[in-house]
Amino acid sequence: MLGLRPLASAIPLLLVVGCGGGESVPPPVTPTPAAPTSTAAPPAAKAADPTCKEALSHSHPKAEEICKPACGAGDGEICFALADHLANQDTPDAKKVEGYLDEACNHKHDESCWRIFQLLESDDAPRAIAALERACHEEPTTDVSKRSCRALGAKRAESGKVEDLKASIPLFERACKAGDMASCSDKRRTERTIEEKTAPTPEEGKILSKAGSSLKIKLAAKTAVTAGTDVKVERHFEAKPGQKSPLGALGSIFGSFQGWVGVAKAKVAKVDGDVVTLTITAEESVINVNGKKVNHFTPNARVRVLAKKAPD
């Protein structure tokens, strides 16, 4: 006789049989944890470059890069400031400094022209003078322009040659008219030097004869003048009180005096050692006494011939 199994042991079997007829249940999904939220600040925006003036005033390392376009566009003040900025570096680039100064000078920045002159005066005189020429304006209004005109005049006169001295006068005069008193003094001094250098050289002698416009004179020494030279003839006079001549009348007023008076302009016709023959082109100091012309060309009269000095 079969006995009944206990009810408790049959329940699991029923559960197994009851579940085996459907689809299998997937295992539960484990949720992925969320990524932590970042609390870091966003990256800062790149700082803008300073302006050209700011870069120069603070010696910014990119000052040249920032300011170069303004210099190239014609701003002489910026070019000059760039030259100054580069000159103050630990290892200045002399060529760059000079280049920016030259560009500023081309843009009519007179101080830059003056700096170029100072830099190159000893080593490259032609370029130094060219810089002065750019700063010396027809009507200088700034101190540096006046100074440049004066320096340019001094450079022109440096050789001491008469033609160079004459070329310096307009430059001194330009600055003088603009109020530079030193240039006025330089102009007067240069004019005196020109007068001294071009003053005729007197050669004394005595008249041998005069026939028409031909005047023959024996000089005290062999002359340096040559045929064709224009000369001036002066006669020595001495006036004493009581003399009846016009010069004597003056002497009677002022007392005894003597000197030289121009009596003729002439051209050298012939030179023979210490004897020179002149052709009179114009008589001077014509004096009439009692309606009669005084003869300045009497034989043995003491005269001197003045010939202009030859150019340097």
C-alpha cells in the first residue's frame, strides 16, 4: 500500500513544473553610477596685447612687433620711440636703431635726423651731413632744426675754402632769421673771414710813365700777378696843414695825415719781372683844382697795385 508523501515535499515540485513552461526572466540590470559633476572654473580668456604706446612705456617684449606697423605707416614719433626702445636693450642692435632713426628722419622727425648726425659724424660724414640737410628746413621753427642749420653751416665752412665759406652763409642766415643768435654770430665771423681771404694783395712801387691809358709801374719786388688780371691802383698821399690842395685843406682842418686813395681800375697788359704795364679801364678820385684836373699819375709817384687773390 502506497503511502502519501507529505504535502510539504510536493510544493517545490509543483513550483518547478509550473515555471518551466514560460520564458526565462533576465537577471536584474545594475544601474551605472552617474559621472561626478566637475567644479573646475572655465579657462581664462587670452589677454589682449597692449597698445603701441603702452608697450613702449612698459618696455614690453613685443613692443617692436606691435609698433612696427605704425612706424611703417609714417608715424615718425613712433619710429623714434622704437629706436630709443631698442637702444636701451641689454644687447642693442645698432643697425636696427639706426634704421628706425633713418625712417623717422624720412618722416620729418628732426630729432631723429640730429641723432643720426651724432651717430655717424665720425664714421660716415656724407650720411651725417645728409641727415642735417633733412632737418634744416627753409624756415626752421624748432630748436633742433635751427641747430641743424647751424651745424650744417659749420660743416660747409670746415674746409676754410672761400667757396665753402660762401656756401655756409645762407645756412647761418636761415637759422639767424629764425632767432638763433649763435648762428648770427657765426654768419658775421664767416663774412669777415671771407673778406680777409679775398682782400687784394697790395704790391708797392713807383710810376715810371703814363701814355694814354697805358700805365707802367716798377714794383719793389717781382710780382705774382699775371697778364689779364684785374687790379686796382692806389696812390699814397700825405697832407700837411697849409697845403692848398683839397687833401691839404683837409689837413689844415684835421692836422697832418696820410694814407692811400684809389686812383684807377686797370687790367694787367704785360709783366716783365718787377715792371708791370697796366691798361687803365676807369679813373677814380678825380679832383679838380681851380678848374684843372689833378694828375695822379706823375712819374715817381708812390703807388700800389692791388690784385684779387686767386681762389683757394
